[in-house]
Amino acid sequence: MKKVLVTGGAGFIGSNFINHILKTRDDYFIVNLDKLTYAGNLENLKEVEDNPNYVFVKGDIINRELLDYLFDKYEINHVINFAAESHVDRSILGSEVFYRTNVVGTAVLLEASRNHNVDKFLQVSTDEVYGSLGATGLFTETTPLSPNSPYSSSKAGADMATLSFNHTYGLPVTITRCSNNYGPLQFPEKLIPLMIINALHNKKLPIYGDGMNVRDWIYVIDHNRAVELALENGGDGEVYNVGASQEMTNIEIVKLILQILGKSEDLIEYVKDRPGHDRRYAIDSSKIQNELGWKPEFRFEDAIVKTVEWYKGNRSWWEGIISGDYLKYYEKQYKKR
């Protein structure tokens, strides 16, 4: 039995991973440690909250005493670190919490994992640590790190800490660096859910700059499967890029969402670009495909329809979030730029 401490498991990717694992596997026992900051939502885990192989604990990964207690009580032998402050815009507005959680928190978690002799520590990272690409080329695992925002630099720092624990102490670690995720349960601050929700309200859809920034998009379920494989079979000290090779410009995505919803492109509103906005990300995922046998299963054109339908069918989930004046907060940020 894998006894897995999943940190940040009430967030978008973490909750999707826990739901996926507990639906498909009976040899995992999951302890979900989440601080329940603004993007953490236990509603995401309603389907598994009564599962005998699942326990939720509210807490901070920086709390070393709590970590030691959980490692001992549940005999944790694997760790997956999803816990992170993850929104670039928020990191620009205020960076301190990003370094506290993403760098210091990861270091504390690594130290606890080392002292409790875990079998595997999996650090879930991002392609943003590589910086920005030109019109051609792909990020590989050997691309030098060149982060351009407080968020991406904090994730790069966490990656470096993870690899250092492998080199210095022999802690078994693996890192995954994934491209942009989308799908159910994503917090409304991110591009795709924000555009869907605004369009459903017939509100303006704010697009940074010229809308030609490119991202490689992956459906969250495909990412979950990659994390599962990396935990079980990922090489010691190895990094695996995870991407679906589905590059889209922001404006292409927004126009597609409007088309799916039958809305006018007149809702599009170009706003001042955010500081240091990376132009293009694109992932070479051949390593994880060749070594671990992973490959993406969902085409963007199909999964984006599934995603739009989920938000249409789960209004109570996101209405509860935006009722706290969340969208008003972001509208103010756009107007400042």
C-alpha cells in the first residue's frame, strides 16, 4: 500500500489527482494536507470524502511539527507536492507569500521527508521555470532555467532545493514540469475559467496585450496520469516535462470559448499587458513518453468543450467563489494596467 502525503490536494490539480487516484486505484492511501487558502476548496473532493483510503488535514507545509506528526501517524512513504501559490498576476502584485510557500515550504517538506526516509518525493513544477521561447523551439529537460516572474522564480527555487536533497542526502526525488492545465475545478482567476464565466455573464473578456502569447495546453486528467506514472516509475533525480503539444494563442482560446457558447466576439476587450509577460511556452515531452510510456489522450478541441460544459453545469461551484467579490477584485487590477 502506498501511503501518500499529497500537499495542496484541495486545489485544482491536486483535487483532480486525488479524485482520479481514488476512483482508479485501491492500493493508495491518501493524506491530503492543504492550508485552504483562497484557491483551496473541499467541495472539489466531495466524491471521495468518505473513502476509507482518504484523510484530509488542514495545515501548512511549513509547520514542521505537523508534518512529523502526519508522517508518523500515517506511516507516509510517498510525497507529492502540489502545494503552491500559483497565479502569476498575484505574484506580481505581492511576491512574499510565493517565496514563503513555494521555496521555504518545499524545503521544510523535503527535510521532513528525508528524516522519515520516504520512498519517493515528487515535486510538481511548471514549464514557466524555463522562461520564454521565441517563435520556434521547445523546452527540454536540459533547457537552462530562466524564470521571469516571482511565481516562476519561486518554483525554480523549489526545483533546485528538491534536486539538492537528492544530490546531498540521497533522497529519492522526481520532478515533473507541466504545461498549462485546464479542466474542471480550476479556480476562476485562470484564463480559461475566467473567460467562460465572464462570457456566461455577458461581461467583457480582458485579453492582455495583443492576445498572441502562446501556451502549450494539457487537460488536467492527462497531467494526473503523468504524475501517477512519475510517482511509481520516475527515475531517481530525474526531471520529466509533461505537455500535450497543443499550442494555442490566448486570443484563439478566447474566440473558441465564445464560439462554443454562441457569444459575440464583441465581448473581447484588449487591456494593457502585464509586466514581464512571457511570449511563448512549448514542451518537448518525449522523455516521459519514451521512458515511462505516458502520452496525452485528450485533444484540446474536444476537452475544451468538456470544460465549458462542466462550468455551465456546475454554476453553484463557481458562483459561490465569485460571490465574494472575486471578479470585482480582478477587474480593478485590469483597470490599473
